[in-house]
Amino acid sequence: MTRKIIVFSLLLSLTVSLLIIYLTPPIDDFHPENTYWNGLSRAVEMLNITFGKLEATVLTYPGSKALIILSPSIPFTSSEIEAIKNFLQNGGLLIVADDFGLSNTLLEGLGITARFNNSLLRDPLFMEKSSSLPKITVKELKAWNISTITFNYATVIDGLQLKPLASSSSFSYLDLNLNGKWDPEEPKGPFPVIAEIPYGSGLIIMLSDPSIMINSMINMEDNQKLLKNIINERKVFLDISHWSTTPYTAVKESLNVIAKFSLTIEAKYSILIIVTAFIIKYTPIIKHRIIDEVDEALRKHPDWSREILQKLVKERIGKQ
Amino acid sequence: MAGIVNRAWRSCRLQAFKSLLVFTVLIILALQLVASTIPHHVDIREVADEIPYAPDLLFIYSSIIDFVRAEDYSNAIEKLREVINVYVPENIKYVFSRFNELLNSEVQLLNETNLNINYAYKFYVLGFIDDSRRCLDEASLTLAKANLTHNELEAACIQLSKRIPLRQLLDKLGNLKSIINSYWIEIRDLWYRLTYIGEIYETRLTIQVDKYRVWVGSTIRVSGYLESIHPLGNRNISIYIEDKHIATAVTNSEGYFSREITIPYIYREEVKLYASFTPLGSDIGRFKSSTSNIVKIKLLYTTPIIKAFIDRSYVKPLDKIYLVGLIEPRVPEVYVKAFNKHSTINVNSTGWFNTTLTVPDSIDEGTYTIIVGSYSLNTIAPSETALKLTVYRLPSILTIKPPLIALSGFKTRLTGLALGGETPLGEANITLEIYGQTYLVATDSQGLFVIDIQTPHTVNTGFHIVKAILNPKEPWYRIAIVEESIFTLNPYMASAPIILALILLKTTIPKRRWEAEITPSTPIREPIKEAKPLPVGIARIYFEAVDIIMRITGIEMKPYNTIREYLTIVGEFLDGITDQFRELSYMAEAYLYGGIEPDMDKAMNLLKDIKGFKHD
């Protein structure tokens, strides 16, 4: 009995889990459909962002487009780098926002010397609750009416061939050993955190924290205003093909594929046939037939055994 | 007994529910596990409050006090604005804000005091004694307020140091007290001077120039006279043009001065010239300062006329534009600003210049401006002229021929043609996107291209969009994008419902058909079915007759019906063939139970009669 309960519960819970996963939004960091604190659903709505795989068609008409690369965890291929290079040379805007991801492979491919440092930026004074959430006072972007932006686990930008648009405070430092406090060997600020690099007819904006776009951060200080000013009326495309997904989202995506597949002609007809066959097979006519036949026989021969008659009918049906 | 069963069932259900809950939570949690060293971010609501790092905070306060000591109040106030942005947890926010407010107030009061002392001194120097006294009164008042604020500030500092370890801050605040004391000394000193000052005399300064229209870079003579109750000799006079100090002159013993000044290279129609006298040394407290009358001087200079032409105003990328021009009067060189580039061109002896510009290949279509200009050179002012030109691209045409139908798992060939007007576009890049795949090919010299598309096994049956982008090698052609659809058939998936239907027909449906045969709820009115194999002899003939009777009457012969029973049941419904079926039934009964051989010819005739019977 206990084993049966466990197996039944396991199967049922698997079904319930899959249903919950299918019905609830994704939970991956930066997922454009993630409505929780770490998703991009608000940014997608506010900035009218379209998202998808990085393909040649999304990079056409570069003069009116902005491409956002957000903390990639899968390196860029040479053909992708070539396509982005072409996009930039023809007037495109590339926004590379990264902290601990693999954007440097893209920058290297583009032949840019600037790099994301990939070390954690802390500010023990100008912060939001914790030194790992530094506040950046922007002096260089007065024309955009931006004064402060708040980061969440950011890094800094290294390199010479760039124009810094915002820098961390002189009290900020790079927490190389992640012990949460400044040590004498750790470099102190100010560090560039937003920079622009002209590239061909286009422009690259480097943002040392992709998290300013997440739901819990986009409305902090002037974060939203900064993004709107950078984008400046361009159509925005967010690349989602360079993130590795969590098992949860992988399952969710698989369920979406299954759900999508179930709407195809083949699947619809298969389901229809299965359901019809199921109904035909399990409609309880047989039982009635047995009862009818046995009752009729008993009316004529009341002395016969009902049980034997029922058994005989069942056996006969079984053979057929 | 029933109670025990119910309790057991309830217990089982509870156990099942608990297991369900535990497994569900475990499955979802297991799927959410992701290994990471540094997170991209944290949920801000769950972040614990940190107090600011005390040494850094002390550093900021020390720098504010140091700026005040150096009388650099603008930097001190800037730092104060910064310190307001330092984060402190909610429980110490009040103490922190109070301290900052008091510090800000004290710095502002000290700044006002300092400004008032400075103004008081300046007014004293210029001889405006009443204004000087008024400023000194203000300075005394603000300094008294600063002194009171300082006492409150020290108390707030003690409170703050209890929450954030800033022990040295109180010592640092002592420096502000020293500044207050030094300002007291300055105020007292100036009060003393103002108290014992004698009468201060007005001064008058007049100037004139020898020329009112001059070339830029040339000289003019400025003369003037300074007097008070008597002419003031050996005094410094400052001369200004457009508020910029140009020269200093010294009055002679009769109060006159005269000197030549050079007009700067300002390319403006008119400039204002004036002079001023400021008392120095022993004149302070005796004479007031004065400013002269303003003299307007018309400036002369030459503005060159630039005439520039381009050989065409509609151009394509990589086109060459020939630019020619004439500048009068001649200057050695002119500059050209075009397509975000700046170049310099030499001008020949007759004033003509020319150059060739190339339209960049990556430039967008639209209207652009070419600026041709010259730099200033002594009496020649700078000049500019603008030329407009339009950049355009030729249209390109891309046509693709997708197949009518594509089968998944197989290769499909797609051909296309790239044209620029009627010219084939060779070596043009074609990017093709279909089934989530991207293909890159180049056109041949005829503008043709062929792409073999590998249709994936997993693609669904239906129309799929194929998108092609033409990026010509020649930059003067536009990019072209076309979309077509291909009907794709997936034989594996399409066959699935058919196979499924066949399997189910084989396994499920026959049972239902059999069932219909043995359950006559309604009279059978079906057409005669093909005869199933029957026993030989009289039995075969009998059952064939029974089949016919069943169809006529709708009454089935049940397996347990004897021949006679069935005859009794159907007898009254047979009308014209009752006798025939009765006789045949008896013959069959005699054969089956008695082993009596029947007359087969007769039996056949009886069956024939039954078959020939037509029921109404």
C-alpha cells in the first residue's frame, strides 16, 4: 500500500510540477518574460524591447537600431562578431552591459582594447543598503538630466580608448578576494563604469552592470532615464541566444515546445484518434450486455447459476 | 468496522497528500539549482543594511573641514552635497542627518561671514565706508550664529560617534572653532579701521582716443585725466576693451596720462573701451575708486568671399566629387569639412583652390553639408560657405524561387537572382534564414545563387517563411530583403496519426462490431452481408436460413436458443414462409438430435423459397 502511495504521489507530483512550471513565468536572470525581481519584463515593456536570437535580419537598418548584449555566458562565434562589426560600421548602436560574463570575447573580436574587469565593485559610502550595491553619481551626463544611478553587483571598465560617461566614487574599490572589505592591495576608485567608444559610423556603449535593467533595479534612481537616453528613439533588440538556461527554464521551454507542437495538424489528429479510441474502448456497454444476456437466460432457466453464466459470457468476450 | 476503514482511508489520503507536496517542492527546487561564484545581482529587499565604512566617512568630513580652513567654501559645500548621499541604515539616519544639517549650516554661515568680511574690506578700499560697515554688521551676525551652531554640532558629533565609530571627528571639529576665532579677529580689526577713518574723497576719470575707426591689430592712443579734490598724479589707470584688461597707464604729476594700445584681433563691428582707477596703498581710505566714460570704436577688417562649387549634387557612395573655389582676398589655405572629415587645401596665387572628395561607402542616404572656410589672418576675418549634396543608393532587386513543397529530412534546393536594375550583381552576399537556420552564399557573375537547404527532421508540416537578404558588394546599391513561404511536409509526423488510426482500428473497433451483432435492441435492416463459413449439409442450409430470418425479423438467434425455441419466437413474424422455415427447422432438428439424414434437395428448395421471400 505504502509503495503504491509513493509511486502514485511521485507521478502526480511530477504532473503537478510540470503544470506549475508551465503556468508560472520563467525565473532565469535577465529573462525577458521573467516578471520576478531578477527578470526583464518591466524593461521590455518600458523600452519597447524585442528579443530573440542574434540573426542577420535583426541587424539590418543599423542606423535606427540598438542591439543589447546582456551578460552573455556563451561566447560569440566569429560569424556573429563579423555581423556585429558590420552593424556598427553602418551606424548601429551596440549596448554591451556585463559584469562577470563573457562580453570581453566580443570586444576582443571587435578589436577594442576596452574590457570589463570582471572583479566586484564595492562602495562603502555611496551605496544602497550594501557596498555591493554602489550608487554612481553621474557628473558627465548633465545634458541627459541624470544625477545618480544604482548598480547591483557591478564591475568596472578597463581601457584607454574610451570616453567615460560615468565613474564610481573615489571611495569605491575592487573586492578582489571577495571578503567584503577593502584591503591595501585592492585598487581604489574612481573607476569608469559607463563608457562610449565610437566604432565606424556606429557607437558602442559599455555598461559595467547589466542588472540596472532588471525589474527590481530599473526604477531605482535614474536607471530608467539613463537607458532611455542611451537608446534615444532607436528600436531595441535584446540578444537572448548567449545565455545558458537553468534546468527549470529548460523544462519550461520544452513544455512550451510540446504545447506548441500539440497545435500542429499531425498532433491534433493523433490526439483526436486516441481520444476516440479511448472512448470506444472504455464505454461500459460490455457490462450491460453481460447483464442483459444473463438475465434473459435466467428468466428462462431460473435454476441456473448467475455466476457461472456471467463467467461464461466474459470468457466468450475475452476470446473474441 | 466502517469507522476503522474510513480512518485508514483518511490516513492514506493524508499520507498521499504529504508525499505529493514534498515531491512537488523537491522537483521544483531541484530544477532551480544553479551553481554560481559571484551572482549577477541580489534581491534588494533581502539585502542586510551596512553602516558606512568609518575611516572613509571620517576622510570626507576631514576634507570638508580642511576646505573651510583654506577658505575654499565651494569645494567644502560640494563635499557636503556628496556626504548627504552616503547611505546609513534607517536606525541612525536621524542622527546622521542632524549632524550633516548642522555641519552644512555652520559651513554656510562661515562662508557668509567670510564673504561679508571680504566685501567690507573691498568697500573700505574703494572708499565706500557705509557699505563696508553694513557688510561688517552682517559678518558679525553670521559669525555669532556660526558659533552657536558649532556647540550644537559638537553635541551631534558625540551622538553620531556612538553609532558610527568616528572618534577623531570631534577633534577635527575643533578646527572650525579656530576659524570662528580668526574671523572675530578680522572683524574687530576692520571695525577699528572704520571707526578711526577720516573723510573719503570722490575721484573722476575721463578718457579720449585719437581714432574712432581703426583696423584690427593697429594702435590707437588713449589719453585721460584723473582728479579728486586735486589732480591725482602717479596713479595707476587700467584700460579695458570689451571688459578685458588691455594695458595700464600711469598719470603724470598733473593727473594726465596717455599711451598707445594695440587693438586685439577681434572681428566685430564695434568694441567698447574704458578705464578705471582703484585706490592702492595710502589712497585706501582717502579716495574712492572710479570708472571712466565708455568710448565706442569701430573696427575695420576684411571678410573674404568664398565661392565654391561641386561638379554634382546627387552622389552615390564611393563617388568622387570635384570641388573648386575662389577666395578673395587670397589666403594661403582653406579648409573643407565633409562627411565628418576635416581637410586643408592650399590656395594658388590667384586665389583658386580645388580638391576631390570621396563619398564614404558606409554613409546613409540623405542630404549632407560640405563646409568650405578660411581661418583668420591678421586683418582678414574667418569666413565660411556651405554646399549641399544628396547621397543616394540604387535599388537592388532580389528574387528567390523556393520549391513548391519541401520534405523534412531531405535537402531542398532554392535558387535566386540578384539584380541592380538590369545588371546582375556578382559576388553579392546573400543571407538566407529558414527553419531557424542561417545560410550565407555569394552570387555568381550572373547574379545567380543556389542554396541547398537541409530541412530538419523536427520541422512541422505547414508553411514556413524563408527570408533572404541581399547585401551587394558595390556600396552604391541598397540592401534588399524578400520573404517567401515554403510548404513543408513532415512525412514522419504526418504518418503518425494514420499509423495510430490503423493500430487502433485493429485492436479496438472489431470488438465493437461483434458486440453490435449480438445485441439487437432494434430490428436489423442492414443489407445482406457476405455469408460466413457455415457447417456442411443441413446445418449449413439451416443457419443460412436463420441468417435470412434474422434480417427479416430483427430477432437474433441467441447461442442458448434451441432450434425449436427460435422457431417459436420468430414463427408469428414470418407470414408466407412460416411453413418452409418450420419444415427446415424440423429437418435440422432431426439431423442434429436424431441423426436422421435429411432430403437435401427438399432442404435446398425450402431455402430457395425463404431467400425468395420479400418482407414488407
